[in-house]
Amino acid sequence: MVATVVRDPAPHVGHVYELTGPRTVDMTEMAEEFSRHLGISRRPVFYPASVGGTGPDCVGRSLR
């Protein structure tokens, strides 16, 4: 799926795809994995609906 989007992104603009793997993880678990492998502390950032968020949209704020 990712390769298809990278080769021809225009038809995919505005679409959201669920990426899956051998097990299901939530955003907190994903942040823990990133932290462990990158050697930096990360956590999910939850944005309220009032600013366009719908939940844990990204991993990016440092815990420092």
C-alpha cells in the first residue's frame, strides 16, 4: 500500500489508511517503540476536536 501511494500520491490525497502489522498497537505503544529504537522519549499527542483533532494524531512531543 505504501509503495502504491508513494508512486502515485494524487489519488490518495485526503484519504486515511489503517496500516497493520503482525500485531495491533495503540499510539502509546507505538511511541514506546519509537522511543526505544530512536533513543529519545516520545509520547502521543492528543488534539481536542476544537482544533481539528480526533484523538492521538501524531507522535512528536518530547517528554523532556
